[in-house]
Amino acid sequence: MDLFEKARQFIVRPREAKAAGLYPYFLPLDDTEGTEVTIYGKKIIMVGSNNYLGLTTHPKVREAAIEAIKRYGTSCTGSRFLNGNMRLHLEAEERLAAFVGKEAACMFSTGMQANLGAISCLLGRDDVAIIDKDDHASIVDAVRLGFGEMRRFVHSDLSSLERQLAAVPDKAGILVVVDGVYSMGGDIAPLPQIVEMCKKYGARLYVDDAHSLGVLGRQGRGTAAHFGLTDQVDIIMGTFSKSFASIGGFVAGDADTMEYVLHTARSMIFSASITPAQVAAAMAALEIMQCEPERIDRLWQNTTKMREGLQSMGIDTGPSETPVIPIMIGDDDRTIMLWKLLFDEGVYTNAVLPPGVPPGKSLLRTSYMATHTDAQLDRVLEAFHKIGKQVGLI
């Protein structure tokens, strides 16, 4: 068997979809203004972005990135471990740790690298990671990279989690890893109950707050803050590619553990450091989050408007509690058809098929921004009503 034969077999279906005009991935954006994008010369309302606070085009964020490039250049051209560690990185880590209520933070070049590096280096040969079945792929890959054992529990099912915890040998260290907000369902982890269970079994708790920061808690400080449990969560992970309007990631926890991660996480030691412009943009976004809480208020107003509007039509929005609002469909072909009809109507959604979701659970993922106008959201609801009737969704 030729090693590349799998590639030739795989590409048949994507090429057929492209030829039929039904391929929803890797679409080239000619321009973006946050709430609207231009694709093939056509302006489309974006309801598929994670730009929750709409800060990617904020003048202060843009200016911060530009000024950082003027001062520091475009890249550090080395890992932080050796020659790419800047005072800018250290200052940002102090601010991030303070923001999420932890002693220290460790910053990585991407959010995925943060999970890959931190989780894998913490898991020794006798350790066990217990993860939610709906956890992000970066968490699954991180556990695979570590030397410990992976066990999974049914999504947000506390009895399933306890069965897994109870079955771990006494000698094993335990790391429970959950998303704060789940990226497909838009539901929030039942953190109070998970915290109590971790205490009962002596497990450490790691919360991926990629979709929570800027969304939940006072000033958008995340899931633990939302529940008043900041001191009860051991490690909080965040990414810059959502509310922080940049790219990069970090983990925050006690000072000793963060020092260990800094010196042992392979994605830290063997990757070039996050660029000055990325850091500056993220820190400008952080300042806006703290100084302009009305943005988060507006985000939740838009979220409520859309969830209630979609549900009033009879559309199934799944377990969503946040600005991530899925349109539950089930059938793959029907999902793609609905995506295409909405796209032609001027609405950009995300078609999510297996393995992104379990078989038979295909959906359109929509997400909303503080900067969406009422007029834009009304147009989106009108499009869903029109297309939903057309395909028998409502």
C-alpha cells in the first residue's frame, strides 16, 4: 500500500462537494469588518466567529499591534527558553495571572500549544487524566502526548465522572480536564459539582476557558469567576484567538506549577515565542474588557435576542447557555444544504459534521458578537425563518 493512497481516497468527497458548490470549509475571506465579511465579492453577516467582544477591529487593539511592530519588529525568532523571552512576555503573564486570579501564568504561541504543553508535561507515567467526552481536540491530543492514562466521562455527567474517579488506583495522580464553555454545544460545565468531586477524590482540576474569557464572570474573568470558584480551580487555560482579538494562549495557576510548565512544556521550549504584536493586541483587548464592561452586557443582550428568536421559530438550539448557539440538525447532507442556503441568503454559519460532533449529531454552529447590530441580527433571524421553512426545519 502506498503511504499516500489514503490521501487520494480521502480527497474524492471534498472535491465532489467543491464541484457542486457545497463545500463549507476553507472559504477565502477577501475582507472582514468583524460582523461582516466579504467572500467572492459578496458581503455576508458573520455569525460563525469567536470574536465575542468584536475587538479585532477596535482602534486601540490595532494601534497596540502596530506600535509593537514599530518598536520590536515582527518576530522574536527564537524560543522563550533561549533567546526569545521578552520583558513584554513577563509583564503580560503578570497581568493575565491577576486577571484570572492566580499566582502566575505561562504564555504560549497558540492556545492549542498551551494545552498540548501544559497537560502533557504534567502527566507522568502513573498519572490519569479524566476528560469530558466533549472536550476540545487539543485536550485529547495533549493527554495522548503525555505519559499518563486517558479516561473519558459522558459529557457533563457527574455520575459518569465519579465512576471514573473512583476507579483510579490510589497511587495515581489525577487531572480532571473540562471546557468551561463547550465550543459546539455552548453549554457551561457544572463546575461547582465537579469541584466537590475533585476534592473528594484528591484530583486536580484544569479548566479550558477558551470560550469563557470575555464572556463569563465579572469583566469576563471566566467560568471559575462566574461560579465564585477561582480558588478551587487549579489551572485555568485561556486563548487569545477569541475575545482577546489576537492569537496565542496561556495557562495560569500556582507559581511552582507554572515554573515547572515553563521549564518542561515541549511546545514552549521548542517553539518560537509569541510575537510582540500578538501580545500587545491581546493586552489591549484585556484592558478594554476591564474598562468597558458594557461590551459584555451587549454581548449577552445579543445572545438572548438570538436564542429566544431562534427558539420561538421552533429551532432546536441544543444545550446552549452562552453566545455559542448551535442549530441541531442531525443529518449530514441536510446540514450542508442548510449551510449553503443560508450562505446564499447572506448569513455565514459553520457546518459541523463528524468527527467534530458524534455521528448523527451534525449541526450549524452560530456565535454572536457584542458588535452585531439589531438590524444585522434581525436579518439573520429572517434568513433562518425563510430557509427553515423551505427545508422543513421549522
